[in-house]
Amino acid sequence: MNVLNFSSKGIDMFRLTLPLAAALLASTAPATAQDIEPRNTPGLPDHLSAIDDVLTGGLLNDPTDLNWAHYGLGRELIVDETYPGGGAALRIAIGETANAYDGGVSIPLLGRIRARDTVTIGFFARTISSEASDGLGRVNVRFQIDRPPYGGFGDQVVEIGAGWDFYEVTTTADRAISRDGIVALQFGLEEQVVEIGQAFVVSGAPSILD
């Protein structure tokens, strides 16, 4: 999967430092992606402009920041230059729970989602351990408003293997989110330890890079 390759040097308080020249790997997206008009997100912080410029969709989050709000689970930042993407990941540990939403992290959105927008999240992940019979980790992905009654859409369970891979979830917004938007990653489906690395959220495209 194509990704922006950030150096792990300079990681401080869960933040990945964006180098002046970000390298892109060869494209593997389907040919249909070429028909999508490039789109940028208004009002992004300056340090994210270079990332937004190379994405077909409009960037909605800060891929250099892993300091996501969390609840109901253990969280540890692992820095390792061999990790794909930014050379770091959050190691998420959760015990047995009753519901998917009993433990999770929240990736804050920096831009708006319009009703009927195509929205996509892509993230690196691998499973360290899982009590599931097939040994896979499981993460429920949900786009939502981070305030009561926590309305959202796009719930999809992603099965995470033992090796590093890049996972994508794409959905169509059934409502507008103008503020307090997040992508919730919920881990309560299994007793598990999963590492989640660099994540990208975009609007207006069915894949992170064309």
C-alpha cells in the first residue's frame, strides 16, 4: 500500500515528525481512482499541507499524531524504525469485555464531513495476541460525533492478522459532521493485544492514495 514515509526520529509525546521531502512508494490503487478529482481540506494546519497535497481525497486528520484519546484499555507507544509508516505504533491491550465499544481510541477529525460524502480511513496494524479461535485481532471502525448521543455511521469490523498490513474502511456518510467528529476504533470484540500505527482519514475518495 502506498504511504507517506515519516522518519521516527523526533517522535515526542506520540507525534511523528514530517520530513521536508516525503517519499511516496509506487501506486497500487485501481485505475478507476484516476477518475477522481483531487481535493484538499480547507483550514488544515500548515504542517499537514504537504500530506494533503499528495492525497486524492481531502485529509481529515493529523497522520503525524498518535496521541489519541482512549478509554477502557491499556495503551503504550512503541517506537521502532522497522515499523511501516511513521516508525511507531500504539500497542493496545484489552481484556475480556461484553461489547465492542467497551474499550477504544478516538482519532479526531480536523475537517467537516458532508452528508453523502465518501469517507475512508486507512491504518497500519498487526495483532500481537488474540484469544479468538482464529488468532485474529478485531477492531470495529466507526465514524461518529464525539458527544451525546454519539450518532455515527459506517460500522465495520476489521480482522487484523499477525503481520503488518494496511487496512482501509470506506463508507458513505449518512449525516453531516461539522464539529467534534472522530473515527472510533473499538477493541472490545476480543481479548487481544493489537498495534495500530499511522492512520489517514480522507473525504471524497474510496482509497487513501491513487
